[in-house]
Amino acid sequence: MCGLWSVAALAAEPSTLSIYTVEYPPLVFKGENGKLSGIAAEVVAQAAQLAGLSMRVPEIPWKRAQMQVQQDADSCLTPFTRSPEREKLYRWVGVVMESNQSLFINTHHPVALSSLDDAKGKRVVVLLGSSMADYLKKNNIAYSVRPTPEEAERELAAGVADVWAVHDVVANYTIKQVGTPADSIREALQVQTTSIYLACSLKMPDATALKLSRAFQQLRESGKLEKIIAKYLK
């Protein structure tokens, strides 16, 4: 898979955006030599190109990146889920795709989940710094964080965890790539439908945000966004 972004910083200029990201296949992959690809990576790269903006991709921890974007005008996050807790903290520039946030279980060690409350008292794993972690905390569901989807999937497959809280598109892709038998892990409960965004600083100039927003609209209307999504989910 060819890389689309390089972690090496481009020459600084007024039209250069700092794009912070996290490895979250199939939305973002980190390949050799810091090359990034995936649905969100490709969509944002094409949107920036259409908007006439260059990019740099600093590498810092995901939680710190979320704080950094609140401070720096020409900075954004992707893939980033829009939620009530985050609504007033960022500028929601463009939708990458829609996805369900769901609870997955091991079919060999099944737990009954008819509502989110049924996850209370279970061993729940979730990605560090994710909106799903925020949602579980808001609903008083105890959980443990894991640095990657692959680690969370392995714990569920091994019976170490009872529930994996994650976007369905990420879970289904990870299960397939890891090679876990398709009938071993299943989606037990859809919690909510969410939108995955390029979210930028509230301090971003209106002109820059408008360029990016129009670029996303152009990708949607031309059908290119749909083709990018289909390429990674086939």
C-alpha cells in the first residue's frame, strides 16, 4: 500500500497545516518510513491539495494532539469523531465518513448485551483517547484503554476482555487483517451512529476553513470520497 503522507515536516509557510493523526485502520495506517495512508489520510490529503494547502504531520501522543489543536490556529485532527463533549472545542471542517460505535463480543465467551448498561461489570477495552472512551465514562461504564485496535482485538479473541467498544468499520477491518475466524467475534450492540471528521482549531482563519470545507464538498459531489472509502473496505 503506497504511503500518502510523510511524517517529515514540510517547509513552514502560512498555508501549511499541522495534521495530527493516530493509527486507526482502515482510517489511518502507518507504514514504513513514517508513511501514512488509509481512508482519512487519503481524503484529507486530497482535500488539502484541492484547497491549495500543504501539510506537515507532527508525531505526538494522541491525547496531547487533541490539546495542541485547541491552541494552534493552523492545525487539525483526523480521524476524529464528533460528539457533544467535543462539539465546542473544535471546528468541524469536513466529514470523512459515517460509522457506528458498537460493542463487540467473543462468541465463544458470550455476554448478553441488550443495552449499554449491560456492559457494566464486564471487562471492556477501548482505544486510548477515543470518543468511545469518553462516551463510556459519561455513562459510568468502567473500561481499560489499549494503544491499538489490534491489541484490543487480541484480548477479546483470547477471552481476556469481555467487550470491545469500537467503531464497526475499524473492528471489522481489524478482525479480517488479524486473521481471527469470522464467527469468533461479532457485533453485539450498536451504541450510536457517528460522523468521523477532519476537526480543526477554533482559531483557524475563516478563509482556510472555508477552503477545506469546499474541498470536502467537491470530493463528495465528484464521487471521489465514496471511491476512496470503497477502495479500503473492499
